[in-house]
Amino acid sequence: MNEDNAPSFRQAPRNTGAACVWVLLVACLSAPAWAGGQSAAGFVLYEGLKEQFTLELPQGWHVFNQSGSPEYGVVVFSALSMRIPAEGMDEAALGAKMRKQMAQVDSGELPSFFVDRYPVKRGMSCDGLSKKARKKMLRVLTRATAFGGGSKLLNRPEAEPISLGGCQGLKVLVRAQTAEGREFVMLIYTVSHGQTTYDFALRNRKEYFEKNRPVFEKALSTLKITKGTMQADATPSQPATVTPTPPPTKKVVTPTVAKAAPAATTPGTVTLVGGTTVPIELTENINTKYNTTGALVYLRVTEDIKVGNKVAIPKGALVKAKIGGIAKRGMMGKAGGLTFHPVAVAALDGQWISLDREDFGAAGGGASIGGIVGMGLFAKGAAGYVLRGTEYEVTVRRDAVIDTGKRKPLASLRKADFQTSAKFQAVKKKIKFARGKPGMDFVLDVTLTQDITSLVQQKPSAIEIVEILDHVLRKPIKPINVVLDPKKNNFISATFDWWSLVKYAQPGKTPMTVQLELADGRLAQAQATLQTEWKLK
């Protein structure tokens, strides 16, 4: 049997280079994983993750734990041979061979499937999924972004309840077309055991899907969840590593009305009941390269939350969240990742209302389904990231009394006294966000109108960006350098730090509002659009 964990692979070769690195990786996975016993013809029992589950795989298949975690992340099961010669092949040739083979795995030309493991969410257990959890899970699993940027779904996702590994779960079939015009099919079996949710997925190009499907379903027919099946209502444990989160998507929502509550005792007040769901979205991009543990990130509410006919939490209200654990990207395709959890939401009267702790996360590539695309075995993995606009739902922790007569205004821009013009200099290189690689700082050229030229010259540093897209920034972004053109007394060049703008920007066009505080205290504003291309793989 040519399994990855064979004893002969535990000794690293004497020579150096990529081949040596690859063998060392196999050594990291060399704990006994295969067991004998009664199995289907041609299949053998895999016990490398027996603390979570066991299943049978075709003899000779290999296992790659992309996340490196024994508890969470993506694990790939594949017919791809890991027996790379330790000698006789230079690093460049070896890397080219592995990239070709991984492309074959991704397409389905070489049979494979994978499982994504992440902490269980509210309403998920071994007994099945609640109606709300099922709806949410279906929405997540069937996003076209699972097939890469620019993809589109070709069918209404087919979903049905199933029994898998001793638990009740969900089976989903979805078809999509990539930006390159290739048709992919993805079959997902998702099941929870009280602490962890497993998404077993077969994702192949159309021409290979039906060929590989029988092996996938035969393997899953032998699946046994080995722990947690009696903990259907257990509180989810905190993850040892991070949980992937899908890239952003926009959805149509209907107004949310909070659950009925006892009448508030003070006129003009309402009681927001604990357990009320609040839809929110990120106002900034998150990346393991630039965010730090314990730092705050901000989201905003996407629709009014009402008690009866009174607004308790207005659309646009801020939500504070805190960055938890961060894992930097590493070699051998090990993706970076992070978790963050909501802390509180601002109510209509300005008070901060506590939210249930629920860890959201990001892993390399930004998506859970399809995370094995381009894993880059001989290069660093992708940084963990989540893009602004990614939507979540959070829950109010306990009842809160809100004074609807004491409305605290949402952040807004001060009315400008003058309008001028501004334009960003062209950005020549793509933003490699998935790799966390910084680019060149951005230069903004501001052309001053005649009536404000002298006022600006006296205070050139008083330029700042106050709004990006439709979000008024909590803290305006100031430039790191401002230069007055000696030949043009009405021309200023302001240089902004790369991350300070990328943190709030989006691929393509990002409109911004630039503000200048004049020497006499009045304000001038200009509109500018940052045009960028992003690489998200």
C-alpha cells in the first residue's frame, strides 16, 4: 500500500531542496493512520483523525492536512501520489511537477475529495439542523464564490436531509460556471456532532464529477463520527485554530422585528429581548498580515431592528468585534487564519448592548468550501482574510431597555463650505491581498480652486479622507506626506499609507470623500475614486 504514512517515509533524505522539504512534511503526518480489518473490497480503514471520525478510503490514497490542525481546517483525501523522489530531481522541476498534479486534483482528473472542519454554530447538532441553521448553512454552502471569483451558479441548489456517520445532516448539490467558462459540480454532505461541523465535499469539473462520485459516496457510507454524538446541546468549544469564512455576498433582506417583550415601565422606552437576531456586515477588510490579536474591528447593522413599530437599533449602527487568535501563513501551503467575535452593538440611544460570543473566522483564500484551490505546496500559503461587506448574524445576549426618545445620531459628514477636485494617481500593480503582500503607497493629487488656495497653503497637512464607499470613518485617514507643487500654487500631492486605504477599499472602484480643513476653520471637500485590481487567490 502506498500510503503517506509508510515507515520508509519517516527518514529524511540527506540532500537538501524541495524534495527534502516534502518528505519532512510527510513525516509530520506519520502517526499511524491505517488499520486493517473488514473493509469494502479495495478500501482500507483510515484512522488518522479517529478522535473525530473514521472512514474507509481506496487503497493507495493519501491524506494531506492543509490546516495542520488536528481539530479544525481542511483535510484533503486524494489519489495523488506523495512518493516524490528524494534525489535526481531539482527543486524547479519538482515544484512544476507538484503544481501540475495539484491542478489535476483540483479539476478531478486525479480523484480526490476534502472535508472542512469548523466549530458548530447555533442550531446545529448530531440530531440535525434547525430550520434557521439549515437556511443559513444552505446559503453559505451554495455561494458561487466557492468556485472562485467571477463564478456564477447554474442551478437552484438541490438540498435534502441525510443520515451520515450516525448523525443527521444535509446533502447539497450545486453547479457553477467559473470566470474562465469551465463548469464545475460540487456535492456536499454536512453534519455536526455538537462541537464540530464537517463539510465533506466533492468538487470537480463536470467531465470528471460522475466518474469520481461513486468513490466519494462509497467512502462516506463508511463514515463514523467517533466523538460528541451525545452532545447535541453542548456549548461549542473554542477553536484551536481558525474557521474559514466565505467571501462577501450581498443578499436581499426584509425588515427585522424583535421578539415580543414585556412593556417597558418608562414612557418612550422599549425592551429589546435577549436572543434577538441582528444582521450585520464588515466595514473593513481583515487580514492576518496586518490585524493583531486583541484589536477591535467594526461592523455595521444592515437593517432597522424594531420592537413593535419603534426602532431599537438603527440601520448603520456600529458593532464592535475583537480579533481573537491569529495564525500567520506558513510554508508548504499552510494557510494563515484568524478568528474574531462580536462584542456589542450600539442602540438607538447610544448605549452598547452586549452580544452573544460567536467566533467568526478567516482562513487562507477567504473561503471554506473550495479552500484547496492553488494551495501551493512549495510556497507560502495564503493569508487569512475577510473582505468588507461580508455578512453575519449576531444575537443580543440579554434584555435591554432602550430610550427611543433619546436618539444618538449616526456618524455623518459635516457640510462643506467649498468643493474642489482630487484624483488618485494610477495604481500599476495588482493588490495581492490573499498573500498579504504590501504594495506601493497611494498618491492623491488635489487641485485647489482659487478661493481656497491661500487658505490651504497655510495648513497643507490638514487634508484627510473621511468617507470610503458609503461608510463615514470613525477616524479619518491622514496622509504620511503632503507636498505643495512649487510650480503650481494650487496643486497638492498627498501620499497615503498602502494599508490605511486597502483596509477599507474594494476590488475595482472605491469612491472616497477627501476633506481639507482651511486656515480659517472652514471645510473644503472633494470626491476621488481609487481604481485597483486585486488578486484574491
